[in-house]
Amino acid sequence: MQTKSLRVLCYGAGAIGTYIGVSLAHCGYSVGFLEMPSAAEELRSKGLTLDFGVYAGELGSPIHLDASRVKLFTSLEEAVRGGTEGSPTFDVLLFALKSFDTERAMEEMRSLKGLLPPVLCLQNGVENEDKLATVLGADRVIAD
């Protein structure tokens, strides 16, 4: 399968991040996942699986991706500094963390905001986009 040009970094490989990231990787997009070291190690050893559960009849069989099909990172700095000089590593960052992890993540993002691609917040809640915009600038957060 030919890789498509959009490069996506999923910040979080929980239910939402995995659903979107695995779906995009399955369709040929370049996808990276940013996770805590213990979770990243498990993903490296087991890969990622998108299981449709009771909807399998409508949506199809589970999709399993070997970890070699995606990039796995344990720090945001590692993910965004991986590109060549002047070349961004990713075109969009999908922010898919649990809301209680937002503050910690924003501190890491604050120091690297000049290197970050636009951020699309996929979290539940109504205040997270505003929090991200306060740290990164409204022009860096895809909202509305």
C-alpha cells in the first residue's frame, strides 16, 4: 500500500487515539503514537488492534497493525524533533488524552510549541480546546 502524504501524530493511544490512528494507518497514512514508556513498550510488543466488538458485522473484522506500521514515541520532543532541519515531522497532532492528563501534556507542549503542527483536540469536554489555545495560540488549535 502506498503511503499517503498526511503525517499524523496521535497524542494518546487510548480508545479515541487508537480508533483514529489505526484507521488512518490502515488507509495508508503515516501515523505516529505518543504514549507513556510502559504503554509504548506494550504497543511495540503486541501492536495495535481496532476491534469493532458488537458492530463487527456492520464494520468488519478487527484491524491489527504490527508496531512496525506506525511510529511509537515516548516523548513529544522525540516526536517533533525527528524531522530534518526545517522540516516538520508531522502535519497534524491529534490530541486524544484523557482530560485529567491535559495539564501535564500542555506543560510539555508549551516548551515545544514552535515545533508543533496544528493540533486537533479529540477530547471529551468543552474547555480543552480553549486550554490548548491559551498555551499554543488560537491559530495552532483546530476548533469549532
